[in-house]
Amino acid sequence: MNFFKKNIVYVFALLFLLTDANIVWSREYKRIVSLAPSVTLSLYELGIERAVIGITVYCPKGIVRKEIVGTLLEPNTEKIILLNPDLIILTKEGNTKATAEKFKHLGFEVYVMDVAESFNEMCANYFNLAKKLNKEKNGEKVINTAKYLLKKIHDKLKSFGELKVFWEIGARPLFTLGKRSFINDYNYYTRMINVYDNFNSRYFIVDIEDVIKRNPDVILLANMDDINNSEEIIRWNRYKMIKAVKNNKVFMISVGNSYIFSPTPLEFVKGAAMLVKIVHGNIFNDK
């Protein structure tokens, strides 16, 4: 075997070993379908909106036209097949496992983002997505910016006392959240304490009598139910023995107009700033 042939064999052997060692070669995706609002926001922030060709009805539209491919729970399979994406991105939080398996079975590359139970896990998931798309530097920049801004919010509130807060995320029945929801981290950065912080759960049912006993300073209505939050405020105002009611600290959060429940790291910062404004007013006007 001459020198040239020996080197060809060596090159192919090296390539085989590298592949076998699970070294992933970067790939540029040009036809992405996003099946969750937080994913779509992440793709925009990472600077690859033009590669996004399909989104759900709940996703932000962006500046480039995209096809609407249904909802989180009921994506339009036929439409997605016609779009012929090179990557479909879902989340364990908002999409079903059956949806992911169906598109895998159809031969599409599928990437599923993990559930985040804290802001730090959210950042880790975000960076993993950035890495998948070969946008690590962009991902690091977004995460570092978000952490810097959150620290500014937290530091700004040093002179404020910690307030006990009750989150209502469902009214019929009454649902709230525990320490395993990333929403609970909003409380840390805005210097509030969840009255159910001792519950090692994400979301669970409580009764009004127990909320009265825990006597929160603030009540936040962020209902996912199809109800009128103004009517909920009237309902809560009957319980004058609660500090939040007595001090007019029962607030509505417009879930439909924010991504507070499905944020990226930067949207999490916006959510924290929004909560500060709701609870404390315009204390950041001097920034």
C-alpha cells in the first residue's frame, strides 16, 4: 500500500473513531417548526428567526411571515409535513410525548426541551437549545444579561421588607404553586415569600380557609382558567381579615399579554420587573 492510500485509510479510521466517541458535528438548521411560545421566543433571541417557518397560534409572530401550524396540544400534522422542516422543537411542559413520538416516527428530527423547575434550570435548558443550534455565544450572552438584570432588581429591593404572597393560578378549584415551580423564583428575585413555599410540589389545590390562616400580604391572580379576574377580586374582597385584602394588595396579572408562564431567561426578567411594578409601583423610574 503506497503512502497516499495509507493516509486515506488513516483519515477514514479517524473519522470513525470520532463519530463513535459521540462527537456531534454542528449543523445549520434552515427550516424549523416551533411548537411552543417559549421556544419561538428563544429562537428569536438567538438570532435565527429567519430559519423559523412554522409556529403555533400562541407564539409571537415576529417580523418574518410564518405558517401557523395549530396549537400546542393539537398541531396540524399535515401542514407540518408539507412544510418539510429539518427540525421540530417541542417542550415537555407544553406539548405531549405522543406528539414528539409521532413526528419522530414520520422521520423528522425532533428536539424536546426539558421542564424547568427554577430559573437556573430554565437557563440550562436555554443554553442546551443554543448549543443544539450552534449558537452558544448568543445563548451565553442572553443568560448573562438576564442574570445581571435580575441581580439589579433584587438589589434595588434591599430596603423593602419581604412580603408574603399567595399565587392564584386557578380559581375553580383554587390552585396555587409550590417550591418546584419556576414561578416561585419570581418571589426570590422580587423579595417576596410564597406562603406555600414549604410545599415540595409544582401546582396543587388549596382551600380558602387555609389561605386565610396563612394571611398573605399580597394576592396575585394569574388565572389560567377562563374566568373574569375582576370578579375574582370582588370575591377575595369579602375576606377583610386577610392583610392583602385589607391593604388593597390583590392584583391581577394579565396572563394573555405576557409570557410570565412560559418565559425565556430575558422574558423572566420582564416578568420580575412587571411584578415589582404591580406590587411596589414605579420604583425604577430613576434607572
